[in-house]
Amino acid sequence: MNQTRSLEARRASWILASPLLIFFAALLVLPIYLGLRTSLSRDRFSNPEVELSGIENYVALLGDPDFWESIRFTLTFAIIATSLQLVLGFLLALIFDRNVPGKKYLFSAVLIPIMIAPSLMAVMYRLLLNENIGIVPAFFGLFNIEVTLFSPNALFPLLILLDCIQFVPFTFLLFYASLQNVPDELYEAASIDGSSYAETVRRIVIPLLKPAIVVVILLRFLEGIRNFDVIYILTGGGPGTMTQTVGIYIYKTAFSQGDFGLAAAASVVLVLLLAPFTPWIIKRLSTSEQQ
Amino acid sequence: MKSRKKSWLAFIIILITALFLNLPLLGAIFNALRSDNAIASGAFVWEFDAGFSHFQNAMGAAGYDFPSFFVNSILISLGTVTLVTLVALPAAYAVARLGFGGPWILRIAVGLRVIPAIFFLVPFYIMFSSINLIDTIWVLILVNGFTNTTLALLIFSNALAELPLEIEEAAAVDGATVFQRLRLIVIPLLGPAMVAVAVLTFLFTWADYLFAVILTASDATPVTVGAANFVTSYGVRWGDISAAVVLSILPPLVFALFAQRFLVKGLSAGAVKG
């Protein structure tokens, strides 16, 4: 009996998992193979002949200052944006975690940016910041302040701010959800012991939220690395290559310059740069699974 | 100390934050309701004299392609939700209940988050152009199906882990096959997880820009690419652009607000546990 059941279970599990296995084979394994092969080939729009070229693309890539510049920009952007979103999301969650009138509606209102496609957000930013019709330049104009929002000096902080508008709601949500697991009695006990609110937060709440903090940093950083839509729509990576993320570098190399081999090599190097962290990330994200 | 009294100070801080975070959307709605003259004469001209003409223009009256982008986005998002559920739910059952693949399937699913979507840009383009799927809604359903399956797998396996085993065991003793147990017992209990997967997949698919921009040309263009191109091709028709963007935002927004409980649970569970 037991034997037939386990045989049935084994057969059923293969049948049930087969769509996923086909999916992984067709859309994960095959693309990885194609990506690696393309990165080792001379594959350009200008020349229909695709031929293997060894490590030629990798040599060209590692010698391309634009590539390293895009890596530097992407990392700087991801680190600064992640840190700000971590702090702001946490503060907002703390402020929210009390008896606020109209809480239900405010909660929905704060979450709305999560529900908007980044590319559509970017189109709205363009309307908002447009120097002829935008509300923001008009607002500064009321005080006779002339702002050139897309000037090279203002551009980086502006892009960071726009990233925060969209993703502080996300970090807020994760922190607020974990704050609900901190029992009210803890705050009461701490205050009876004469601990101030700030001290309670620092000594009790933050240590309790450590798993959530790690997850927020990981998720926002990994998402930050793949930043594409908003920056591409707002600046196209410019002026020059000033705001070129790795994503924009790969996209332009493949589809503007038509050099698929070089773009594929850049994609492989990007994954290799992230690969050393993978086991650690799997461990961090899977241990919180058991809690 | 955490007070039980109503905190009006917190109310004011949060209200201002919420208004600031929604400034882009409020600005777009504001412009969509004003005539192009009012828009051009100043950002603070409060004349809502356009009625719904911009919305009518966006929905076809002015001859833009926007309505077909809109239909494409809806078909792609609904198709992806269906595909993701059909692939991930049975697989999650095989993994969580029948021990398929040990811990490896879920580890791969978590590990895949490390690979940026951009890695697949060139391979997907090469693959799908060689089989002539470019510029069809099918290609975007497949690609978004793939990118959303890992999260769905994690949400479904977490949900399965929380279901009691006893009912299924009793059914098995009574001679129910694995498929009968899945169909008659497990799927009805997975309702909340299915809503969470549906709302998240719908949101993320609707939001896709990167794959849509390389894998579509005109026939299968979704609203994200359409709206971004709109700004460059009809640069001065601010009212129509604003209306088109507001309309593009509505379907996922309405879905997510109605299913907010599931969205919050799915995002925090999927994120924290995934």
C-alpha cells in the first residue's frame, strides 16, 4: 500500500512539475546558453554572419571606460537610494504605528506609488518637471527662483528623489508589516522601566526588526542594480553617459549600436559580479522563511 | 511610549507625505481636466474647462493608437496571470507536498532574483526573433510569465505550508488520487494565495517596460511603451498625454486597491519569505 502510494506520488509530482520544468528549460537554461554563446561571438546588426570569436568581446568590454563608468554609477545610485529608502520607510512606518485618524485611507494613499508602473511614473515626472507647463518649476517661479532641474549638478539628487517617491512606500510597507509583530506590551514595559520612546526604538524595536532590515536592503539593492525605466525615459542615460546605468549600457550596446556580442558579454559580467553574493542571499532570504 | 490617544501630529505628517508621494498622479489628473490653453497659460490656472475631452481623445476620438495599447496591456496581463497560475500552482504542490526536487526548486527560485532581467534582453531577442514571435502578445505573456513564476512559486509554497495536512491525508485514506486532492481540497483553500499571485503578477506585468520595448514594434505595444512614446511624438498635447497616462494607471490601481489586503500580504510574505 505504502509503496503504491509513493509510486503514485512520484509519478504525480513529475506530471505536476512538468510545466515548470519546461518553462525553466525554455526560458532559463536556453537563454543562459544563448547569452554565453553570443558573448563569445561576433554578432552585429551590420554583419549578418555570426561567428565565434573567443574572448574578443570580453577584452573589448573590460577595456571600455563607459562600461566601468556605468557600473560605478549603478552601484552609487543603488547604495544611496537604498540607504535613503531604508531610513525614510522605517521612519514613516514608526510614525504610522500608532492611533492615526483616518489610518485606513492614508495607508492606501501612501501605497499608491507601488501600484504605478515606473515607466508611467516617469512620463508623469516629465509633465511635472517640464519647464513650460510643469507644476514644480512654476512653484519655484512663484518665489522668483529659477531652477534647471535637468542641469548636470541637479540631475543626480533629482533622480534619487524620484526613485524615493516610488520606493519609500515599498520599504514603508515591509517595515510596517513587521512592526505589527512587535507587541504593544513591549513598549509599555519599556516605558514603565523609564525608557524613552527613542531609546525603546533603538534598543528593542530595531534589533527585533533586524531580519526585515536585511531583507529590505537586499531587495532594494538588487532592484536598484536593475534600474532602467525611469532613468532611460527621463535622460536616456545622458547628458553624455552621465546617468548611464548598466541596464542602459547593455540596452544601447545591443539595440542602438547593434553589437549583440558586446552586450551579451556585459550581461554575463554583470551576473558574475553579483554571483558571489548568491549563496548568502539564498541563505538570508530562506532563513527568514522559517520564522 | 506608544500612545492610544489619537495622534493628530502623525496625521498631519502622513497626510503631507501622502500628498507629496502622489504629486505626480495628482498633477496628471489636474492637467487632464484642463484645456490645452489653460495648461499653456500657467501651472496654477485653476480652470477645469476641458470636461472629459482629453479622456475622449485618448480613448480614440483623436485617432491615437492608444486604445489598442490599452487592450494589449489588458490581454497581456490577464494572459500572464493565467499562465503563471497554471505553471506555479501545480509545481508548488509537487514541491511542498510531494517533496519534488527537495529544497532545490525553491532555492533556485530565490537565487534567480539575483540575475537582473536585463541579462535576458539579448538572449530573449535572439530566441524570439528566430521563431517569429516578436511583436505578438504571446511573447510578452511568455516572458512576463517567466519573470513572475518564481515569486508565485514562493507564495504558493508558503500558503501550502500553512494548510493543515489532515484533510488531505484523510482523503488519501479514502482513496482520493493526488489530482483529486489537489482539485477538490487544496485549490479551494488556496483562494487567498491565488488572489495575491494574481494581483502581484498583474501589477508587475502591467508595469513591464524593458521587455516590451525590445520585443514589440507596433501590434503588441502595451501602454507603458505607448505612453513613453506618446510624450515624444505628441510633445505639446499635454492634456491628451495626461489623460492617457491617468487611464493607463487605472486598471492595476483599481485592482490593487480592491485586493489591497492580498497585495500587502503577498508583497510582505513574498518579499520577506521569498
